[in-house]
Amino acid sequence: MSVLALVSLALLLVQLVLVVRVVLDWSVMLAGPAMPGSFRARALDVIYTITEPLLAPVRKVLPPLRAGGVSIDLAFIVVFLLIAIIRSFL
């Protein structure tokens, strides 16, 4: 397996982890906060630990867009699209 294929696979895994973060964020919005110690709470901790170092620097430059009571995380969109663009060139 070539180095470019490994990089592309790693970026794909990062995209999948970002999608899992979106699903878990929606679960918090729809089902409420996770109970401490539950599977969902542990999954949120792991996913946030993995994704926050990628999203935080972008979020400093591009804060979430607030529309009424809804907040759209533009950092997530930018990072996800940037990874997709990089993968398309590999």
C-alpha cells in the first residue's frame, strides 16, 4: 500500500469520526444530555477528545453561526470539506 493510500485512508477515518460526532451531537439535542458513565457519555468523551484539536483552531477564526436558537458549527463544515478536497487530490 502506498503512502498516499495510507494518508487517504487516515483522512477518511477522520471524516468518519467527524460524522460520528455529528450523530452524537444530535443525540444530545434530541435525547438530552448523556447520563454520566453511560455508553453515550463515554463515546462523547472519546469523540470530542479526537475531534476537538482539529475543530478548535478553526473555530477561533470562524465562530459558530447563530440563527435564533440554533447554532451552526462552521468549523466542522470547513474541516470536513477541506479533508474531502485533500482526499480528492490524493
